[in-house]
Amino acid sequence: MNAALDPVRHSIEQQVQQLRQLHREGQYGQALALAQAVRPEVPENRDVLYFVARSQRYLGRIDDALHTLNELERLHAGFSRVYEERGHCHVVRKDAAQAIDQLLRAVNLNPALPSSWNLLEGLYRITGDPANAQTAASHVATLKRLAPEVVQATSLLADGEAGQAEQVIRPYLQRVGNDIEGMRVLARIGMARDVLDDADLLLATVLQLAPDYHAARFDYAKVLFERHLYQRCCEEMQTLLATDPGHLDYRALYASASVGLGEHERAIALYRALLQEVPDAAELHLSLAHSLKTQGRQDEAVSSYRAAIAARPGFGDAYWSLANLKTYRFTAQEIDGMRAHEAAASTPMVDRYHLCFALGKALEDQGEHAGSWRHYAQGNALKRAESQYRAEIIETNTRQQIAVCTREFFAARAGVGDAGPDPIFIVGLPRAGSTLLEQILASHSQVDGTQELADIPRIVLDLQGREPDFEHPRYPGVLAELQADDFRRLGEQYLRETRIYRGDAPRFIDKMPNNFRHLGLIHLMFPNARIIDARREPMACCFSNLKQLFATGQEFSYSMEDIARYYRTYLELMQHWDAVLPGRVLRVHHEDVVDDLEGNVRRVLDFCGLPFEQACLDFHQTARSVRTASSEQVRRPIFRDGLDQWSKYAAQLEPLKALLGDALQRYRDNP
């Protein structure tokens, strides 16, 4: 929301500016009085609490300042100024060891803190540590060489103030031109704000100007990783590793990019080698476990998840990952531990909601459905509170797809695109049975299974353009502006960039579920591709989403209202595709596959133009990497136990049933 439209927020921002001005003028008593007066309105506001503590220190009230800083750390543990300010307090107390400890924590979070580095240099000299004093002095010298705007923007960004950082650095770059440090900061702001194409262009330019700038190349590799351009990321990491083969961060990102390419054996070897050097790195144990799970090595994965918990007790993601195996059963001791960590005031929010979802699954497995639902509901509420998801954006896109992609629109563009039949797109909602269909098809000798490929969403982002206006989006209207060659070029680009995920089979699967929103574009790119709509009964599907914590995306799944609106929008758009592209999409109901596996396998294979193979019925025996939440389930024969799981929560799900309305019947409508 715009600050001008939010008078409370606007007032607080003005008062924070006033606090800064009072400190610049040395009016610490007035600053403390103002901060204390404002504090009850916004008791968790980071900047107000910071100025309370800073004012207390300047007024000599060190114990009060430390007490305020403890509260600030509890609420904002990643804020570097907490530790810088605490370091100053310990300097006043003449406690050099504690001061050094806190100042190091500050600069590890935010390296652009000249005051902290200056203090560290002096403290190291006083305590007789010339080597570390020299290191601190070199950091001071580096910051002095940089433009003040670069230092300020870097510091703001490190403390999560990407908007303010951009307001500082963009005018500076417009004034001076190619300052590679300033360009790198602006690129990192783009990364923080998920404007990855801008970050990509900026860092590519930096590397043209300074090809040996390793920190910028590492940032560039991270952007490529976030854009799912894993092959290019690996190439950049190989360049960096040639200069520094032992660099832990380089090796870790190379391992992650290898996972993205499906090179799990390479990733597993890299993670194991890293853990030999840093055995207490909980995140590395977690990443290793994920790769082992994807390979079907469940016992090893469980051991690695437990190692992650041992390295960092209360590690919510590790507990949730055990729950997300679907077949794992927690011990009473593990459940007690999860309860204790979830209830602890010091537990970070990200760990808390992971623990909530894990506890929901643990109690569901024990048949404690009321307690299970409380944890699922709490996890969803916490996750939804941090989300920026707006259902209106999806609904606007749906209306525009219907308005633009008419039968006449497609008739006028008949025959455009790449004529090859290579891709098989499986679309729908998450948790609707798409992984099962993928496993069945990937068991066929002529079909490669890949993963949920990000290439269609990336093409859509490119078509939307930089800084898209979600109120008046450029896509899908821009489809009308494209020529036949444009659709052929996009199809060729897609095939080229997905080649790395394929084997030697002539056909391959892209099972990104959200692609149902882009079937018009897909049809224009690939008029002969096969499209399968994996559909599941709405109560079962929505409930399965509500109890699933996704690694990324799927932000519509964290409230009953959002998931019901999304499901209804999905039905509306799929009905439209059926009307304007008749026969183009095969609908496969998950319940039908469970009831008649062979009949539906033959139906799917016929639709794809593939001969029947027994391996497709014996899909659970197919050895391949499976990355989704259903990875362990599709390694077992077909099962019915999930079909009516939601009914055990029928009382709690009554609001969902009301929100779904006629979708409860309409989901079975035939084209």
C-alpha cells in the first residue's frame, strides 16, 4: 500500500525521520522521549526500537539500552545495527571481548558498516591482535575508496531496505554512469526484489567491464540459478572454481545448480565433500537429503534430515522435509521436540510455520485430527501473513485470456509455431495427481520425464516486460502483436533451453501445473504438443494443498478463500480452453485413474500417440528422479487411501465447501 494512502504508516515514517534528525543534532533526550511515545503504537517497529536503544546508550543508560536491544534482536534478528549498537554498549563498559563478538556479528550481516570496522580495528590493536586489526583496517580502506552512495545503498540492502537502497543508488548511477560497484549494488537490489532480468543485464555488463570481478560473477551465477538457467549457472561456477577450487560457497552453488540440472549423483558427491569440511552445516545436510530423496534413497535421506536437525535443533525445514516424505512416521520424542520448538518465543517465523506443517502431518498420522488441523491452520495463517499474493491478479489474467484467446484468434493463427510433437504438458492444480501421470508416461520407452520446468513461466515474464503493471498487464494482450515467426522462435527457444533436462527419447514431459494459465501461448508455440489436464475432486485437492508447505510459489494455497478462488478460476479457464480449442486437452480425473488404472493408462497413451507398454502399468518400478511432494507415493503401487482423507476434517472444512460452491459438481463437466 502506498504510504500516502496509509496515514498511520506515513506518520511513523515521518517520526522515524524526525528521530534521525534529532540524533544528527545530538538531541538524545528528545529523541528518546519521542521514540518512547511512538513505541506503543508500533511495539515491533524495528527503527523505533533501534532509536530507543541508541538514545539510551548516548544518555549513559547502558543497561536499559542492552535490554531494548535484546527485545530488538528477538523481533529482528537479522538487523545488523542490533549488534553494532550492542558492540558500542560493550565498548562503554570496557568489555573488549564482548564488543568484538557483537561487532563481528554486525559486519557478517552487513559488511558496509564503517563504524563497526573502525571500532574493530581499534579493539584488536588494544587487545594485541595486529593481524585482525590489519584485516579490519583493510575493510575500512575499501569502504573509503567506494562512493558514499554505494556504501549507504549496500548497507541499506543488507538490512532489508531494498526500496531505500534503490532510491540512493539509482540517481547516483544516472549521474556518474558506469560505476561497477554501484551497478553491482543495483543488480543485488534487483535480486532482492525479484527483478531478475534487470539484475542479469546489469551483472553481464559489469563482467564485460571487469571480467575478473569474482564477486560480481558469483552474483551473476546466483541470478542465473534463480532464473532456473542451471546450465549457464554451472558454467559460471566452473569458471569461478578454476580460480578457487576450495571456495565453500562456490562449491555449494555448483551443487545446487547440478540439482537443478538433475545431476544428482554429482550434487551428492559435492555435498558429501563439503560436509567433510563443515560437518555442522545444517543447510548442507538438508540439501544432501533432498537429493537423496529425489533419487529414491529414502533411508539415507532420513539420516541426512536427522543430521540437519542435530546440527541445528529446531530446524523447521528439516522436520517438515521428514513429514513431506509422506511415508515417515515421527517418534513421540520427535513430536515433543517439535512442540517445544514451535512454542518457543525465540523460534524464527520461518522455522515456526515449517514446524506447524510438520506437526499437522505427525498428528494426522496418529489420527489426532483436531490437533492436526490446529497446526495446519496455524501454519497456513503464518505463511499467508508474509505473502503478497493477490487473487485479483490471477482472476484479471483469466478474464483477459478469455477476451484475447478466442476461437477466431486461434483460427487466424493456424499453423504457427513449431510443428514438432515433442512436449507433453501436464497441467492442473498441485496435488491433483500430475506426478502420478508423469511417472506413468515417463515409464514409457519413448518418453523422458523431466521436472516442473520453469521455461513457459519465464517466457511469459519476458512477454510481460520489465516492471509489469499487474493492474493493466501487457500479457496476454501482447500475443495479438506477435507474428508467426515469433511463435516459432519461442518454440525453438523452449526446445533448446529444455534440451538439457532430456535424454534420448523423442518425447518429454513438462509438468509445471500452473501452465494451465498459458495454454493459449503453448498452443501457438506447439500446435501438435499434447496437453493433459490432471484434475482432482475439489475438496480433496484443496485440502491436500492446504496441508502442503511448498518450497516456492503456489502462494494461493495458504487460505481456504485463496485456494477455493484459485480452483474456481482454474475451472473457468479450462472450460474456456475446451470451448475455443476443442479436443486439444485430455482431462484425466485422479479418482478414475485410481479406480481403473489400465483403462486410463491406455486412454492417455492413445491420446499421446504412443503404443501401450506394460511398464506404464508397473510405473512404481521405474527408477528415476522425482522432485515433487509425491516422490515416495509414486514409487508404490496405486493406492486409494488419499481419496477421502479430507472427510476426516469435514467439520473444519465446511467453510471451504461453501467457498467452492458449484465447483463441487462442475469439476466433472465434460468438454
